[in-house]
Amino acid sequence: MNFKILAGIGAYTLFIGRVLKHFPKLPKRWQELIIQLKRIGFDSLFLITITSIFTGLVVAVQIFYQGSYYIPKNLFSVIIGKANMIELAPVLTGLVLTGKVGASIAAEIGTMRVSEQIDALQSMSISPEEFLYLPRIIAGVISAPLLTIYANLISIIAGWFFTWMKYGIRFFNFFNDMRIYFAPFDLIGGIVKAILFGFLITSLACFFGDKTTGGAEGVGHSTMQTVVYSSVGVLVLDFLVAIMMMANYL
């Protein structure tokens, strides 16, 4: 089992090397890149919006439930903001993209592999790494941080809405208190996580899709592997980046 895991990591690393080798040719595939930006970014806005609204509301509810007796009300916005920027927005955005985008890419490429469409591209001297995989991976790297910034905005506004309904905290006071304790590193750290998540999700989807064999059953298996490994990878990466970011405080 250990050798199988190591072999899988090695195969994934070689796959990434083959894809990134074509990075200088990306401008030739700008049309495909734009298509993937729409699919990964714009088409995910609705799910990200719904997820972010309820994330902000839940964080606000938990803060009031856990700390309403000993946390000053002027710090509620600070906790809501930092919790979303550092952890919740990037992680939940990554998990949403895993289920929606990762599964979709894996199923699409897996179907192309078992139906020999990728073989047809190669027979015409068209590299699938350049034509299929690179635009999707780069689109994921671009879209994930943008969606995370959007998720931050929506979830924080939802958190403010709950505080306003519960305690009458006004919009200006809420965001002014957040501004006082705002640290750019909080937002930057979340964006760095999102970039890594975007790369991981799309690259694993392309990798497992490319390895698909066995017809429809194989496509389903590749899609399952993408969702499972991407979800676990997002959480592991989140921990590793958090450790590196907080190294001076540990």
C-alpha cells in the first residue's frame, strides 16, 4: 500500500511537470482559458453565494452563543472577519469547487479518455497537456482566489446582518471596528490558500481523468477519486499553510 501511494505521488508529480512544461504556450490557448474561467469562476458564483451567506450567519450565531457574556460587542465584527478571511472562506470555497468543478473536469476528461478523443488529439499532434489540462489548471488558480474574496465579502455582510438584527449594530460601526483590528496578512493568507486549493483541485481532476480506464465505471471511479483526494488535500494544505503562516507565534 505504501509503495502504491508513493507511485501515485510520483505519477502525479510527473504529470504536473508535463503540463507546466507547456506554460509558455498558454497565450495560444487564451480562448480555452476564457471558457474555463467562466466554467470554474462565473458558473460557481451561485453556490459560493449561498454557501457564504449561511457561513456568515452560522459564524455570527456561534459567536453570540459562545461569547455573548464575555466578548465585547465591538469585537464581534473582528472575530467574524478574521474567521472568514483566514479559514472559512478559502476552505469552504475549496470544498465547493471540489464538488462542482473537480468532479466535472474529472468526468469530462475521463469520458474523453475512454472514448479515445484524447488519443485522436494526440494523433493530430495536439498535446492534451497544452490543449486540455493547462487552461483548466490555470483557470482554477485564477478563479479560486477571486471566488474566495467574493466569499469573504458575502459572508461578512451576512454576519453583519445577523448582528444588526440581534443587537442593532449599525453597518458603519461594524466595519469600523473590523477596520481597526484588520491585518492585511489575514486576507493575504486566505488568498494564498485559495491559490493552492485551485491548483490542487484542477490538477488532480485532470490527473485522475487522464488515468481513466474501463468505460463508464472507470469515469465514475475517477470522479470519486478526484472528490475524495481533493477534499482531503484541501484540509491538509490548509493545516500546512496555517502552520507556516503562524510559525512565529507557535
